[in-house]
Amino acid sequence: MTEELFFPVDGGTLAAVDHGGSGQPTLLVHGSGHNAAAWNAVVARLLPGHLVVAVDLRGHGHSTAGSVTGDQYWRDLAAVVTALGWENPLLVGHSTGGYAVTAVAAAGLVRPSAICVVDGLVLDDRATADRALAGFRTSEAADDLRRTFGYGLRFDAAQREAWIDRQVTGAPGDLLNAGADPELVRAVTLRSLAADGDGTWVRRPTTEEIATTAAPPQDSPIHPSVGVYEHLTCPMTILLPGQGFYAGRRDEIAAIVAAAPHRRLADLPDAGHNVVMTHPDSVAAVIRDTVPQ
């Protein structure tokens, strides 16, 4: 039985789903455009041996807080861990959530037993990363995100139901959702729509949220670039889908793994980027093996 949780943070609340269980405390962090529901199929394969909470990042799902600075979304994870009273949790992040768990551990705000990064890496030097992030802060990028993922679109009740149905029926032909359980796609889509108080719903995140998080503070050593791994001291597992966003940079990833003890690389050759929803058995197996015995 699940329970909805809300944690106070700057600017509002952060929502999460407590899935119960016992054993290793495990925080699951979704990628951009997703929400806590993306982990549902993985959670079913982690219970009862893990104590599982899945969080909605700022600007996503049921969280009311939006981002004002580019680092709040990962700093929030420390507030969640503290509120839960957890010591040395396992942090698991997919896509943007992969960087979030890396950053909060590298900053020393959480001292995890280990982190598991699921196709969510930062491999460029700082200057190259900043140029790439600047591309997400343009009007052209906003238009592309609205067109491709519906970020920030508004719907009345009829439009909302039609849009949910389109996401579900179109999943088999979608690059990211092909192979995912249609009911899982429905759950993620439903949680991505927030009532706006005037009878309409907004697809979260908005393009403004994406633009804000794509502007990291420049005065911090914790930055979404390859140097962040130098600050990481806890064990780390990287799950690398063979058809994911980083598959062509395996040698660089292997070098990050080889640079420190207690790091490992888990390959999943037949999976794409949305492996959390399309291959939950394999993801859960990697997570179970992440914490050193």
C-alpha cells in the first residue's frame, strides 16, 4: 500500500510516494519530464527487500515547488533524506535524476551507501557542458520541448483525457516508450498533469522549469560536467543501455568507473534510454546488486 508524502522545501513542497518495504532505504529519482510513477514497475521488483520512496523533482508531478536556481532540484534530495530520518540510503537516479543523485552525494549533502546512475551521466568538460546547457534556454528549445513532449501545454477536461489516451495508444511507436506497459505510461502521464485552479491542467514540467535547471550556478565546484565525479567518494554503479543516450561514449564512462574503487559498469545492450519503464526486471536486478556487501 502506497502513501503520498510531502516535504517542505524553498518555494513549496516536494511530493513523493512511499512504497513501504523493509531493509535498505532506497530513494528513486526520475528523469526530466517523468515523475515518481515512472518507477512503479521497478518498485514492484524491489519490494519487500528495500524500503522505497520515489520522489517528484521540483516542477514535476505533484510537487508544488518550482526551480528558481539551477541547483535546487538536486539539493532538495538532502532535505528528503533528512526528513525521512535515513542514514546511508541508496540513491538511484535515471537521466537527469542520475545527475541529481551524483551531485547531492558529491556535495556531501547526503552520505549514501551507494548511488546507482541509470543512463544519466555528465561527460563533457565544464565549458562544453555550459554551451550545451545554454541551448536549452532558447525559445527554439522551448518550442521543441512543447512540440515533442507537451511541456507546459494546458488542457481543459476533455483535452486532458484525449491527451492521456494519445500518449498511451502512441507508446508502441514512440522512441522512448516503446516496450513499456501501457498502464505504466498512463500512470506517468496522469501524474504529469497538474490542476491549475481554473478548471485547466498543465503538463509538467514547463519549458521555464527546464530553462531554469539548465542554468547551473557558476561559483560551485558541483557542476553538471565530468569534473563532478572527482568529488564523489561513495560506491557507484552506472547502468548503461546499449541504445541509450550515452551508448556511443562507453570508453569515457569506463574511464570514470576505473578512476576510483567501488565503481562498476552494468551494460544492458538491448535497452534504450527509458530503461526504467521498458526493462524494469533488469533495472531492479542492477539496483539490488548496487550496495556493497
